[in-house]
Amino acid sequence: YNGAKWAPFKTLTKVNAVKKPGDTILFCRSGTNYGKISRLVGANDKLVIGDYGTGDEPIISGYAKVVGAWTLTAGKTKIWQIDITNMANLTGNVYYMNTNIGHLYIGGIICGSRKFGSYNNLLAQWDFFCDATYLYVYSDGSPSAVATSIEIAPDITLLEIASNHEAYNLQLIGTGGHAVQGNMVKDAVVSRLIIDRI
């Protein structure tokens, strides 16, 4: 895979590692790409990010799907935990994952309420708390048995822009942070973005 349309890179990590000033990065419509697009560091570096093909706008998703086994938290009957630093427990965005979770996306709906301080503050279905290792969820049964799909949104920026960057025709979904962020940006163009579940 060399990044050409007929041999695209498989991860955003690879795209971020090899992109250089003057590049045009195109994502195939109707595809989903997990992680984030980081900005070029040098001042005045031109970068174009867009789409090709037919169908829906390409998705840049910050979500990680929980696929590992949940365990009951010691001494609790309805508070479940999973180690979200163990990438074997997740699929999707595993390269830019952190334990600062902004929301849960369960069965097509943003669910629960993030609590702070301690998992002892979890009182209702899908309330959640995260520490440096674990995601804790209040649930009447094992979360993987109660829900068909649990996705978590870490605090990341999906699209980092800098001066002279262009980005268009993308869907940005699933972060507990920012969809688009830049600092001291000039001469940048960001258009026709669909931003959802941020």
C-alpha cells in the first residue's frame, strides 16, 4: 500500500506519518476511517484533504468499539468495568485512544451521563466514569449482554488544521473533544463538513 487510489493506506496513523507539504489526501466516499487527521507542523505548508468516488461523504471517526469482556467492579452489583488501555478490548480508533471518554454511543444513541470523582457516583443505566485505566459503567447486566454495540468517544480532535490547509466533504463523528481545531490559523478553507456526535 503506497497511498495511491488503487492501493490506499489502511490507517490514519500511516497517513499522518507520511503526509508532507503540498499533498492532497483523498478519502473514498462511503468509507470509514478511524482516528484523526493531524496538521502539518511547518508554517505555510499547503495540505488538501477531501474525497473521491460516489456515495456518502467519507467518515473520520474517533469512536472505539468495546469488544472485550466486562467484569463487575469489586463489591458492586451493577457497576461494570473494562480496561480501555488494553487495545485487545477495542476495535476502531485504537491508535489515538485515551481514557478521557466524552460519551457512550450505544445502539445508535448517545447514552448515559459522565460522572466525576468516583464510580460510586454511578446511579442510573449507562452512567459512566473513567480513570487512567478503566471505563466504569452502571448497567443492570453485563453491558455487552444488554447492548448490541458500545462505542466510546475519547477526547481527541478529529481534524487538526493549520494555515494553508483545505478540508472539504467529510463527516466527522465520535469524539469527546473537538471536531475541528486550529491555533493561529490563516488562509485555511474548511467547507461542507458534516459534524455529528461530538
